[in-house]
Amino acid sequence: KNGRYVFGMSNDGKLMYRDNELDLVEVYYSGKHGDYFVLEADGTFIVKDKHDEVQWSKVNKFAMGYTDNCLENNPCPYLHLHDGGVLVINYIDEGGEWQTKNFKHTIDVGYP
């Protein structure tokens, strides 16, 4: 929204989070140009190469599945980068309750 925080794949194939104001970069995966990431229906993070071959994956620690109408007609799970820089994954749990969890707590990314 404000351009301070960025999450996604860089042109050189890094899955990363960046705080532009603090010049802070967290790299979760380093690959090649053309790699892209996918958030699967069960919350698994996958990076694929330009040939759609899986290069990296991290399974979500929480039980979740695809839901058509999660919050304001958005399907779940989905990622949301808050104005304060926290990246969260929103989903419906096994009990049918809407949940939001810090991305860093849902998969083992190597950061606290």
C-alpha cells in the first residue's frame, strides 16, 4: 500500500520480504529468474521454476483448506501484508472459524 513493505519473488528468483525504509531484507528462497511462488489450498508455500517444476516447498503448520467465501468474498487461504509490515495468512480452520496468523509462525522460514 505505502511501498514500504514488499513480499514476493524478485526478478532474480528470490522469495523475500523487504522493509524499504529500514533496508531490511529476509530471503526465504534463492532461485533463478522465472521462478514463481504459489500458496496452495492447504497453505503450503511452493516455488516453481519456469517449467512448473517444484524447487522448494514448506508445509503449513496449521490445518487449513480452500474455502470459496472466506472474508468479504475472498477465497482462503490468502496472504495479506498489513500496513505495519506483518505478513499474515488468513484461513478458515477445521472448526469453521476465520483465522489470521503471522506468516513466520505458519511455516519454518528460519526467522523468529
